[in-house]
Amino acid sequence: MERKRQRQKLHEHSGSSKRTDKLLFFLTLGLTVLGLVAIADASAPLALSSFGNSFYFVKQQAISAVIGFIGLIILSNIHYSVWKKLAPVIFAVSVVSLIVVLLPGVGSKLLGARRWIVIGGFNFQPSEFVKISLSLFFAYLYARKSPYWWYLLTLGILIGLIMLQPDLGTTIVVTTIGITQLFLAGIPLLYMTAILAGGGLLGTLLIFISAYRRERLFTFVNSIFDPIGKTSDQASTAAYHIRQILIAVGSGGMFGVGLGQSRQKYLFLPETATDSIFAIIAEEIGFVGSFVLIVIYAYFILRIIKIANKAPDEFCTVFVTGIAAWVAAQMFFNIGSNVALVPLTGIPLPLISYGGTSLIAMLSALGIVLNISKYSK
């Protein structure tokens, strides 16, 4: 009898379905195309210097974009109720992948961090898909009215495994997703205050026990330290990075130096296609163009929140809110670090920064959001 009612409820949802939110789809497509153009421009000198091919990075990103949009289209046509059932399994797989990436000989170590699994010639970063699995699992817990300690245990496990890589940037984003969904789940204010205080203390501890993160924080506080970075220590490197970012942003002025005319991309500014891509964009299209981009992001996030508000059930509401928090957190911390509002954390700009796994993961999540938009109240 219960199964019959569930089938009837599913049929009612299916029968009252609307069209996919086309505006969200075209915003996603537009930002992704903009990302490909920005990567082609910003990465050309580095790609030519490192690989002898100016289009090396944009070709890699284009392949990821095609894979991501295939996934988006497929997932947008799979009924959201499937993910409600699979959420625990997907979360378990994510936890296992975070453990596997730490194993010597399995996880690939680069720049002192063990964050990638290499399969054939493809680099896979498990922590990017954790953002989807956490959003799904917290929505699953909320739909089942699970006790709050389940949320805290889940978040604690993920944060611990990600920090072992170590990856402070992803930890910040994952924590933001979790805290946002906990707030939506109605966690008592006392618990929320304790979580925020404990998270703040833990974050401070993790910063100060790592020389690399500690120097980045000190450099942010005193960004004029060693502006030309003549010495080779970590503080000088971070100070040089911040200085070059501010030169790029400042050089753009009100209207920019012109598309393709950036000077900082010629091996002056580190990480031009990833962490610092907004600085190159700001240099070329100026304050006005950068402001328009931020407005587009704000509308993009509000569009996702609108889908959450009209979602057909609690599971969908909490999940879509998690995706909105994911996009908002990455946008804020990436742009914030490019205008010296927050320390550099290595967080990519959503749909624009170079990074295949990041792009595929976000497009996949947006595919599920688009499916939920079909069943809006």
C-alpha cells in the first residue's frame, strides 16, 4: 500500500512537470564558454613556454566541458528521486576515494599536496565530487529527520580527510556547504555557534601548524612585504603573487586595457588560468566589465536559490541550497583573493577557472538542479 502511494506521488510529480529552467542552462553555458575564452587568452604564454602550444590548456578544458555538458544533459533527464536513494552510496564512494588518494603509489603528489588520482592520462580530483556527495547526503539526512550528530560526524570525516591532502581551499568550500545546509535544516543556534567557534579555532590551528599557510596569512596581513619577491622563501613567493594580482587588477582601470592585451599574463602573474584568472579578466575588461561579471554570478546564484525555494520536497530544497552555497563560496573566495579581500586559498572561479574535474563536477551538479527545476511547485 505504501509503495502504491509512493508511485502515485511520483506520478503526480511527473504529470505536473514543467520545462527545464532554460535561463539557468544558458547562464551555465555562457559562463563555461566565457571560461574557455578566458583560459585561451590567459594561459597562452605559459602554454607556449611549457608545451610549445598556445592552446594546450584550453584544449584540455574544452574536452572537460564537452564531458561535463554530456553529463549535465543526462543528469537533467534522470528523476531526482534516484539521487535520494543513492545518496548514502555516493557519499560512501566519496569517502573511499578521499582515502585512496592518500595512499602512496595511488594518489599523485604535486607541489606537496596529494589530491589527484591518475587514471590513464586523466587526472581525477576526488575532493571536487565530494561537494556533490555532501550536498546529496545532507539532503538525505534532512529528509529522514536524522539527528544532528549525523551531520556533524559526516562533516568532520570529510574535513579531516581533505585536510590530510592538504587542501585548505576545498575544506573552506565543503565547510560552507555543510554549514549552509545545517542552517537550513534548523540546527539550534547554540549548536551552530559551537560549530562555528570550533571550526574557527580548528582553522586557525591548521593555518599556524603549516609553514606554507602561515606565511600566506602573514603575507595577506602585510601585503607590501618584499613586493618583488627576490628571496626564495614561501612568504616572498606569496607576496609576489599578491603584488602581481593587484598590479593586474589596478592596470585595468575603469574599462580595461582591451581583450587579449593583458601584460601580466606574460609569465609575470602565477596561476593565470586557475587561481588568478579573475585578475587577468579585470585587467582586460576593467572595473565595469568585472562588475558585470559579478552581477551575472549573483543572478546565477539567485536563480539556483529560486529553484530551491520552489523545489518539490525537502530533499530537493536542501540539496539545491547546497549547490548554491558551493557556487557562492567559490565565487566569493576566488574574487576576494584577487582583490586582497581574503588570503589566497587556491579556490577556482566557478565554470571559468582551468580545472577539468572541477568543471565536470559542477556541471554534473547543475544537471541535477535542472532536473529538479522541472518539478517546481
